[in-house]
Amino acid sequence: MAETLATIEKRKSTKGFKPDQIPAAAVDTILKAGEAAPIGMGAFDTIHFTVVQDAELLKKISEAVTRGTPRAGTDIYYGAPTVIIVSVAKQVLPGLDLVDAGGVIQNFLLAATDIGIGSVHIFGTPYAFAAEPALLQLAGIPEGFKVVSSAALGYATETAAATPKPPRNIAVNRV
Ligand SMILES: Cc1cc2nc3c(=O)[nH]c(=O)nc-3n(C[C@H](O)[C@H](O)[C@H](O)COP(=O)(O)O)c2cc1C
């Protein structure tokens, strides 16, 4: 249990990645952790994971998000060589898909942290697919599924690794 808490504390968003690809076994470990997350109403068949390691496709997705904005041309994935996209089949209840994806992605991030791989939750991804639906086919998103969010994964650059996790001061009330 102490190890779980240590991993939770250690996790931080990596905002700079080396181009080196992560091992296939690491991706499998991360996917397995995502699969272990709870899903509202146990509707596991409404969730789908897409592992994207095609640099050209990642570039296309990133460009579709930033096109026409002041961030045009910047990589929303910070150079990460792997992105796992989470998509959902349908909303069983309003908002459930977003909450489900949050839990799944948090498990991805914690598993990545545990095995020494940098990670960051990237919410920009669905905007690319909304702006350019042709990307759905390129990424092999199953028919009837919509992209909800994503995790970028890879080895942190020295600078990103040295960047401290922002401090928290989240208010709590107890009644
Ligand atoms: C739902 C969600 C979406 C996020 N989307 C992005 C994103 O699109 N781009 C980004 O750089 N960081 C994104 N982040 C990372 C946050 O900015 C980061 O978690 C926060 O600043 C706290 O830093 P830490 O993760 O190092 O503790 C996202 C985090 C969450 C939980």
C-alpha cells in the first residue's frame, strides 16, 4: 500500500519527451492498468483504447487541434512517441463517459509512473477528431465511438523530469 501511495505522489505531468519509443511490454502494462479501472455501470464494452505510435498521425492530430489558433504548429503531445486515445461508444448517463475516461487515464498515468515512463493527460485530442472527422478512420476508431481524451507517454527529457510537480492547496470542508 505504501508503494501505491508513493507512486501517486510521484506522478506528475511530463511536458517534454525524448523521441525514443517505449517498449511494447510497457504499453501492455499501461493498457492493463487502464482496463482495471472502474467503469460506470460496468459497461466495459462502451470503452475503447487506441494506441497511436505513428508519428505522422500524431502530427496530424496535433495540427488539427492547434490550426488557426495562436498555438498553431506546437505539438500538443510535447514530442511523446506514444499516445493512448480513449473513446466511448455511447453515454449511458450524461457525463459518465468523461468520468470513466478520467479514471482509466489516471490508471494509465500511475502505471507509467510506476515503470519509469513519463506521462501526461491530454484533453486536446477530441477537438482534433471533431474538427477533422477523417482522422477517425486514420486512427481506426471503431464505428459509433467518439474520442473522449488521451494520455501521452514516453521518456521525459531532462528538463521535464526536473520540473517539479505544482504545489496543491485544495480546499476541503468537512461536515
Ligand atoms: C482532465 C485533464 C486534462 C488535461 N489536459 C491537459 C492538456 O491538454 N495539456 C496539458 O499540457 N496538460 C493537461 N493536463 C495536465 C494538467 O495540466 C496537470 O495535471 C496539472 O497542471 C497538474 O500538474 P501535475 O499533473 O504535474 O500534478 C490535464 C490534466 C487533466 C486531469
